[in-house]
Amino acid sequence: MTALYCVHCGKGISDADHTRCATPRSTLEPPRYCGQCARRMIVQVTPSGWTARCSRHGETTSREDSATAR
């Protein structure tokens, strides 16, 4: 499913300038906002990766994200 919102700032993909969100460093950071509904997610970072959970759309992990890299 295509993301409608930026996972780093929560603003609409087509509504804002995302140059600060698209840095090489940000690709290593976990998402803070759900790409489907822009809700703030609960994020847990561990030495082996991260888990982010949206109350409506479920859980995403760093392992899933790297397997489905964009």
C-alpha cells in the first residue's frame, strides 16, 4: 500500500517539502508517524532493531522494512 503521509514528519507526501525527511540519516531512523493515517506511533528501539505500532494499522518492524525497501 502506498504511503499518503511522511513517516518522519507526519505531513502529507504531496503537501509539504520533505528535503529534511529524505536525508541518508533519516533512512536509518524508525518511522514516527503512520504512513497511512499520520497518527503518531509507539516506537520501541532495541539493539537489534525497532518496532513501530499504529493503533489502527498495526505493527511494522525494521526487519519488515528492510525486506520491503522502497
